Amino acid sequence: MRSLPKAEIVHSAAAEAGVEVETILLDVTDAEQCEKAMAGLVLDGLDLYGLVNNAGYGLTGAVEDVGDDEARALFETMVHAPMRLARLALPAMRARGAGRIVNVSSIAGLTTMPFAGHYTGAKHALEALSDALRVEVARDGVKVVLVEPGGFKTGIWEEFERDITKREAEGSRHVSAYRRSLQGQRLMEPIMGNPQACARVIAAALTSGQPRSRYLIGFDAQALLLAERLTPTFVKDRVMRLGLGL
């Protein structure tokens, strides 16, 4: 877990469900911490079988509004860290002759939207790396699974508002379009799923004898993927420009 408050939430939920969990404070962007955490699991005698890479956060901003530091931090968290942890977990899984690596991607890994270029870019990268890794480790009994949720009722709105406020303070020329984008996202909220549905899919991916390579979750995700595949690019571009006033 990245912080004590987050760990307390997990412990509380586990207690309500009648299960016992152990948490480790870990900054996944810190390579040394990752190495120590994985080494600690081995020293504790745990038979490592499953790894779920779920760390991430939203980032709203036009490509020209996102600075180098913001971009690097996002990709470090959502691309490099999952691959680092997978690399560290593989020796134990290979020795065991079995294992599961579940990478939580998004419908954003299969499509993209204005003002989410860096976020969707990170998810696209995670998809590509997962596809490569799945083939590379298959003969070792390790299965790599992508979970691709649509919109879920989480803290996304707070992150969206935070980023828009930051862009506005920086004098972005896109502030009005950012606000339109937020309004459009809010219209989708009634059909967004509960995070528990995503958790159930992750559990199934870890325990199924023959998990699928991909799990697309949510009606909105299915609709977006269908539109992505069937709609010509110039039509999609025109619709998004009209909707956002670009």
C-alpha cells in the first residue's frame, strides 16, 4: 500500500469480509523499495503465485499542457513499475512452475480521448508490454492477464477537478474545453459500475484454471470499444471536436 490510510481501508474491508490480510507500505516508483518488498516475501517463506498491478491515477491535460515531470511520474507509476514488479516476481513463479500476473489496464488502453493523451498513452504501453510478456513466460506456467475496466465510481472526479484547476492556474487555452469534458464524463456516471465488480474479475483471473488474456468490464467499455472499431477516424475526430468546442 502507498500510505497508512490506504492500508487501514484495506484492513477494515478485510475484517468485514472475515478474512485476514497483511499489507506492506510500498512506493512502486522506488526501485529499491520494490526489490526489498519482493525479497522480504521470499525470506518470509511465502510461495508467490499471484501479482496484481493496480497502482495508478488519472491525469487530465492537453499534450501541450503536461510537463516533463508530470509525464515521467505517470509513466513511472503506470508502466515501468508494473514491469519492474513483474520482473522481480518471475523467478519465484518460474521456480514454482506456475503463476499469475494481472495488470489492471483500462478501456483507455484500447482507445483514446483528447486531454487524456498521457494517461491513455500509459495504458496503451501497459497493454503492449503485457502482450509481449504473456508470450515470453507462457512456457514457464505463468499466465499474464489484462483487466480493462470502463468507468467506475472512484475518486476520479476529484482528480479531474484537481487537474483542471491546475491547468487554469497555469493559463491553459483549453480551460473551457476541459470543463465541457468534465460535464460529459459526469453524464456517464449513472452507468458506471461498482469497483467490486472489477475486484471479482481480478479474483477470477487469479483463480481460474484457464483465464482469458483480456477481461473487458462495463457496458461503457464495450460501447466505446465497438465505436472505436466501427467509426472512421475522421468521424470520431469531428464528433469530439464538436463536443469539446475544439
